[in-house]
Amino acid sequence: MLSPTGLKQRSDFIQSLRLFFRQRDYLEVDTPIRLPVLIPESEILPCASGNWWLQTSPELCMKRLLAGGATRIFQICHCFRRQEQGRLHAPEFTMLEWYHVGWDYLDLMRECEQLVVELAFACSTLAGITDGRNILRDNREVRLTPPWQRLTVDEAFASYTDTTASAALAEDRFDEILVTEIEPHLGWDRPLFLYDYPAQLGSLARPKPDAPHLAERFELYCCGIELANGFSELVDADQQRLRFSEEIATMRKHGRAAAMPETFLRDLARLNDTAGIALGVDRLFMLFSGAFCLDDVLTFSTDELF
Amino acid sequence: MYSASDLRKGLKVQIDGEPYIITEFEFSKPGKGQALYRTKMRNMITGNQFTQTYRSNDKFEKPDLEERTMQYLYSQGDEFHFMDTSSYEQIFITREQLGDNINFLVDNMEVQVLFFGDKPIDISLPIFVNLTVTRADPWVKGDTSGTDTKPVTVETGYRLQVPPFVEEGDKIQIDTRTGDYMTRVKE
């Protein structure tokens, strides 16, 4: 349970997030967190709520708002993912998600840089920040001054492993190698964008026009920790239906319920080029606070609920 | 059966017919990727350690482990004999398996013996034991360089540092986790 000081720091941090987006003409939205159908994602386990589900991310409803004519929206909300509990995971956590119609994933990387720089300046009294522009972790200073490092997934495998991304995928070892051999090195000089994922690892991301085997997807890393995941959104409803069918087939093979989000696909047909990103609010606040684990910065950790 | 999501530090699982205890554990998962359960384990019989990453659908047998209250009877060579206080069944455990625990074992002491199936593999001692000092040299002030302790030997042959006022024949309390002197016991 956070102390009054911790609560104040967390509140100030979230208010600074809001201010950043409001100053940039983003509209804050609040979409339902309890839904009859979710985006089919085979690696994310949702929590049931009656016959419905608690959201694993606000993506589905937010994209429908964009299809309905909204152009810049953001949301700070709680998301729920079953069986995710660890130093950097909590089954209920706070997500910041924002979308910008007309942009692609490169535009979002630049906005991400500005967001974290402005936020660090606004929260410069927190223990994990030095001079209002560096993150201090494990006695190392990570400079936030842009431009940050950019590394493709293929380059990362070449630099840190003795295999390739496609070979790792074929052996079903992509995530394991990413987590154990690559992630620990990422984002210690400056934060780092890992980008251009194999297309099959970005089921909601647009394929690269000149290299359709890659998806326009990136992940932001700082101090070896994954902070955010962004895409140029896939807005082709037919292609999206195909990708969802594959996910649903995998989920059913594992005995999980899954349904096609038909209303979402109907609305997606009206969506123009858009970029969107989800950022783990608790993780960024953890880095800013110089805290060891997520539980130290949550208002209540899971253990504290019993 | 345990599944990977049950894994945590301190959990005991059975792999290839042998019991293991998880000594380090970390849950990892790329946001959109697979859940990975990274563990370090110790074989509870051989003491060998290894690290392994498991996936969500990995399953583990529960090892057949049982703790029984037993009384230490006597030692013969490298065999230390114990008796089950309810069934009166007798077993022995080797010196090698007991390790440092033999420093604190005295006749009739009650301990918890851990069995894997019908095989004793470990014992846990009471946290504090009282042992009699069998040898203590007189302390000469200034003898030791600035440390106000002296070495003594207790009835099990174990040697440790104690304050200067402890004398031969005294009973002292020792913390079995650290092997350190706690206090002198008045009888």
C-alpha cells in the first residue's frame, strides 16, 4: 500500500501524463472495461467477468472511436491479464494507450521520446531521475535526450545471439531468446526502440510496404525493461479478419474460448491510417521512482489485497 | 500435478524421478509474447543446481515428500540413527547427508526428518539448541587483538567463539542456522 508520499508522487506523475496529451490536443476517453468480446490474442489470458471479460487492453474500443471520427485520443485505464505476476508484472495494471490518425510508427517513436523527456523533467524530484533528464538504475545513468537508439529485430539477433530471428521463430524460441539474451542489453545508454518485428508477431500491425514479411511494430526499452508497444495499425479489415482467424484457431487448439470481434471489424473498414501505442504506466513510474519492482509502486500490490 | 504458473521460490517439484526445490524464480513475458518461467533449482538429494526456463503448458509431478518427527539415538561410524517417535521405527542417515547438522545433534534430540518416498534425505533441527561447553580456555585480557571473545568446544565437538565469561560446564544456546552463540543458559 502506498504511503501518502507515494500516493502524491503517483498522482503527480499521472497528472503530468494527462497534461502532455491535453497540450497536444488529444482527447481523453474512457471506454468500458467489461466487454462481451475481446481481441483474440493467443498469448494473453483474460479474466472472466460473468459471461463477459475484463479488458486486456482498451485497443478494441479506442479503435472503434477512431473509426467513428475521433482523430487523437488517449486513455489511462486498468487492464487485466490472468496469471501475470512477477517483478515486472501484475494481473491488474495501469495502461496508457494513445492513437493518432494520419501517423505511422516512426511518428509515434518521436512522440514517445518527447513524452518521457517532458515527464522526467516534470517529475525530476523522484529518486530514479537525475538532473531532470537521466534515469538512474543499478548505478548507471541512462540519458533521455533524443534521439534514442533504434535497432531492428534482425539487428538485435545479429548483435546479441548466435541465431537469427527467423530461425528462432521456426524453433518456437523467439520470445525465450528475446527475454534471456537480448532484452537485458537494451536501453542502457539511452532508451531504445526495437522495431520491425516478423509479421506473424504483429497481428494488429500493418505489414511494411517494401518488406511485407515485417510488421511496422516497435517496442520501447529502458534499462532492459519493456515499456511500450506501438504499431502502424493494420486498417485492412479483410487482412485483420484473416489474422484473427489464425489466432482463434490457436486459442481453440489450447481449449480456450474465442470469438471473432465482428463489430470491431465492421468499424475497422472505416478507419484511415493510424498509429497507436500502449505504455505500461506502472513500469515507467517504477523506473522514475528508482523502485526495484512493480509491487513497490502500485497503490496496492496483489499480496496486499488479502 | 503442478503447472508452470504454480512455480515460485521454495516450491518442491519432481523431475525425472527426483525431488527439486526452486531456489530462484522469475516470471518473464514480452507484452504480446509467451509467458516464460525462469527457474533455478536444487536437487534435494544430490545438491546439484541447474537453471531452466519453462513454458505455460509444462507440467510437474508433486514429489512424495513427508516430514516426520524423530528422535536422535546414537551414531555408529558414519551412520546416525534416528527413531520415529510414534511408530518406533528406526532409520539411519549418513554423515555426508547430515553435513553441518552433526555439529548440533545430541542424544534424544527431536528433529524433523524429511523423507522422499521411504528414503530419508534431510533433517531440520530446532532453530536454537542448548549444548554443554566441554572445553574452555581461561580468557586473558589483551590476549586477543581487540575482540572480546574466546573459542570453546561443546559436547558435539563443535568449536565456536563466545564471550569471555563462559566457562567449562556452562550450557549455552546456539542458533543452528548460523552456528553462532546466542546466550548462556541458567539451569
